[in-house]
Amino acid sequence: MYLGAASMIGTTGAGYSGNIPHEFDVLTYSNEDLKEVADIGYTVHNVVVSDPKAYSEEIIAEIRSRFHNNSVSIGNSRGTYGGGLVSDDESVRKNTITFVEQMCSLSVKLGCPSTYLRPGSLNENGAWLPHPENHTEKVFDRLVDSTKKICKVAESEGIYLILEGGYVSPVYSAQKVKDFFDAVGSKNLKFNQDPVNFLSSLEQAYNTKPFLEEFFTLLGEYTISADLKDFKVIDSLLFQLEEEYLGYGMMDQVYFLKRMQEICPDAQILVEHIPREKFKPSYEATLKYSKEAGIIWEKYPN
């Protein structure tokens, strides 16, 4: 497996709502940025794209060269298209579908292994925020329909769409994600394991191993990558979680890494949702988990 960083360059930190500011576009990534990623020890960084039509062949070649010269692989691409794949406004949904289709074409040229499929939300304040209708069948069916259309382009381009879900989204559990894969039925639709997003009860929070295992059992065949982060339970009358820095949280990271190695030994594991200055200590914490799990990270493939 390859250990990398998700949005270390231009990170929005914990509490991220899914709307990435445009100044964090891969067009702004400098040699110094990528050197910092590599100097910490990471071998992968994902790319953020605000406008897939803005990339000339010359720009694409320059980006690829910049990553290679710093011994950093280009990870998955993440477009800034918000929650529109489930919008009840058909013009918004159509435009979002077109955006993700364009992301498929650009991602192949950039050399990305996959492009992000954000399930979305009807909440206008953010693609990863709750809404009363997000768990309804009509929203789920809308997402299925949008994804089927995009998959036709992904299949023709030879790129994977990589779904990430979460409890506030239309794909809110391991079983619901499996239902989604069955409904779409495309070999180019894959899964990014990000279990923190799915926590919905104290039982799950206090017993993360069986919680994790459901995702590996049901979705292992679809998994090609993962986001690495952690959480804590907040002392509160109402159930409340917050993301936590690696090394201080409650997730069984050793078990998580072991199972990822077993089901997908070529996966990219990307540290996510922390301020830039915390990526080095997070790397060090991950190495401690890795040693206990018996994980030896792959080097940059020169």
C-alpha cells in the first residue's frame, strides 16, 4: 500500500463540509508544496479540480512532471461540484453530471487512478451536511440514475469512479453502499473506505472493530483506496462526535490497516482532514500503527 495525504496542500481541516475553495486547485500546487509532502514521507497526494475544462495539454504535462520530479504520485481527483448529483433541480443535476463526466476525461490525462464520486446532499449549505430527505428512496434513486449516466463515460475512458459515503448522505451505511453498487451495476464504480464518516451510534463508536468489519465484508471487493482519520466522543447529553488527530482517537487503526492490506494491497491510504502543520505528526502516528499491524509502505514507483 502507498501512504499519502488528502488535501494537505490547501487543507480545510477538520469539520470540512465538502466545498473546497478554488484556490486549492491543483493548478496552484508548487514544487515547494510537493517537496514538503515528499519530505515528510508521503508518496501520494490527491488533486483538487475546480474547472476540468481549464486544463490544456501543456498544463497537464507540467502537473505530471512536477509530481514526478518530487517523487509524489498523483492520487484520486476530487472535483468541486458540491452535492448536485441528487439535486431536485434537474438543470443543476444535469450540469453536475456533465462536470463529473468531464472529470473522468481529465483524470485519465492527469494519470489519476480514480475520480471522486461525491453522493451529495439536498442541504444547500454543504455536500456533506444532513437534510431530512437525504435518506429517502427518491434521493437514493436520483443518485443511482446520475451515477449510471456518469459510469458510461467512466467505462469508455477507462477510469474508476470512487464513491465515498457517510451517515448524513444518501449512502449512509455499509449495506446501503452495497445496495448502491448493486443498483448501478458498473465495473468502473469502486469504493473509498472512510469509516469515520459512517459512525451513527455510541455502540459503533465504542466497538469499532465489528463496525469496520461490516464494511470490509460487504464492500471489500469494491475497495481500492481509503482515507485515514480518527474521531472522539464528546461529553454531551446528545450523541456527538468530532474528528480527532491520528494518535489520539478511538478508531482501531491497526485493525483497519491490516484489513486494508488484506483486501487491497495496492491501495492508496490518504491522511485527511487536518491542518497542514499536523501532517508530519500524523505520518509519525501512522508509522506506529503500521509497525503494530505489520505494514511496510511501498515507495514511490520510479
